[in-house]
Amino acid sequence: MDMDAPSPRSHLFTVRLWLEEFADGGSEWRGKVQHVLSGETRYFRNWHALRVFLQEMSRRSAPVAAAQNPENPLASH
């Protein structure tokens, strides 16, 4: 099996996190996630938004049975 070939059962993402500091002295963690093969990118300010993006990308190519698998950590519950 060619390890470099895209597989609908596998996704590769890059995630960047940084601490955004505000003039009032406050700060907030922010992030950027990119699906490596498609280049699709999202920015997020909370973990829920990151999770939603990962779920969307996994559903696009996952067979219905795999998406409904209770052992799938990205499946909705």
C-alpha cells in the first residue's frame, strides 16, 4: 500500500495555536486548522469550533457505516 496516497479513511491536519493579548491586559487562545490535502482552512477561538471542523471533514469522505460507528472518536453522540 502506498503510504503517500490519499485515503478516505485517513485525514491529515495542521493545527496552530497562539495566545492573543488584548490592550486591556486580557488574553485569549486562538487557533488555525488546515486540512493538508484540500488546503481548506478554518480559524477558531474555542475547542468546539475545532471539533466541528474535524467532524465535517471526516464526514465528507467517510462511509455512512464508519460515521455511525460508536468507537469513532469524531462521530456525533
